[in-house]
Amino acid sequence: MLTKRIIPCLDISNGRVVKGVNFENLKDAGCPIEVSKLYDSFGADEICFLDITASLEKRSLLFDMISKISEQIFIPLTVGGGVSTKNHVRELLNSGADKISINSSAVNNPNLIFELSSTFGSQCIVVAIDAKKNKKTKSWEVFTHGGRKPTGLDVLLWCRKVEQLGAGEILLTSMDKDGTKNGFDNDLLSEVSKRVNIPVIASGGVGELEHFLQGVEYGKADALLAASVFHYKLLSIKEVKEYLSKHNIPVRL
């Protein structure tokens, strides 16, 4: 089993780290630069920086902030939100990002995934997918624009397609579980993991140590992303890694 990564997620709105429940009722959780430095020192494997209102507001990313964060940390930095062109990716990589996450733009133009992975390498292209369960069909639907816009796309089919187009990883967020602290949507995770051969990052719902373990054992996730439990110091990265290690899950201690 490959080493499982623990990734704090910084959702950014108006230049601040925020966190809500089910993508709503956002609360301030600190300065992105200071929060990033702390997570680096606490042993995070990566940091995920998502500008959650960039697509909705149709503006470009916070390049200056990315540059400042990359100067302060020594672990990989994944950046997303409002990325829709090769120039955006080039600027972000030049600003210090290691991987680029695309979401709404990938749905609007699936060929963008192929173009970016062909130009910059699939290893640095992450496709983020916001998934919500349809109670009538019992299937999961892809949402875009910060979870505000339903697309009609089936999540499982979309995951297969993004892999075929050259995505290097999938960042899979359960909108139903987001911020609830009730655990990952392991049914969703396992169904996606079965269908693709690229790493799947679990996101949405973690609240207890055992949830991280369940994300690996039942969800078959390759990496585990969390926000509020770390932002509000309910759990530490060290605690999570030690817990997983005790349960024979390989982590970087």
C-alpha cells in the first residue's frame, strides 16, 4: 500500500480562509499565508488552496497570495478556482504552485483537461469534482461554480472521462457530507476508486480520527483532505497520522 497523504484544505473567499456546512454559511478561519505556514510545520503532506468564488465572480486567481504562500512552505501546493486557460496554469506554476486543480472549466470544456495534461504533464493536473446524491435516481451528480450549479453529469461517468483525458488525480468532494463531521461518503469514494486508476483524494465530512481510517479502508482513498477539523483544532495532523500508523496505514510521520 502506498503512503496515504493528509492534506489540509484552504477554501478562500475574499482573501480569507473560510469554512461552512454543505457549501453554505461560511465562517472566517484565518489568514491563508499564516495558516499555510502552520500546516507545513505541523507535518501536512500537501496543502490544497481553493479560491471558491473565483469562477462565480469570473475573475482570475490570487497570484500574489500564491507566490507568498509558496515562499513560506516546503510541501506541495495545489491551487484551484477560476482556472480556465493554459496561461492561468502557467502563471500559477510560475507563482509557485506544484499542482493545478480545475473544476467548472473542465466541465465546460472537457478538452481543456487533455490540453493542460499534454502541455504541463498529467502529474500536475487535478480535476476537482463536487458530487451530490440525487435522492430519486440514487446516483451522484456533478455540480460546478462552488456547488451552486447542477450539470446533469453522472459523477462515475465523469470520473472515468477525466482520467481518459489525462487528469493525474481526482479531488472528490461530497457536497452532502461537506462540513458535517459525520465522515466521508465512503460509498461514493469506493465507487469512484473502483472505476479509475489514478489517485482519488477524499474530501467532505471528516470529523473524527476513525473517519480518516474509514476513508482508506472502505472508501479506498489515496489521500485524505480535511478543513474544519484542522482549522478549529479539533484534531491535529500528528494525531491523524499516528492513529493511521497504529492501524497499519502507511503515512509519512
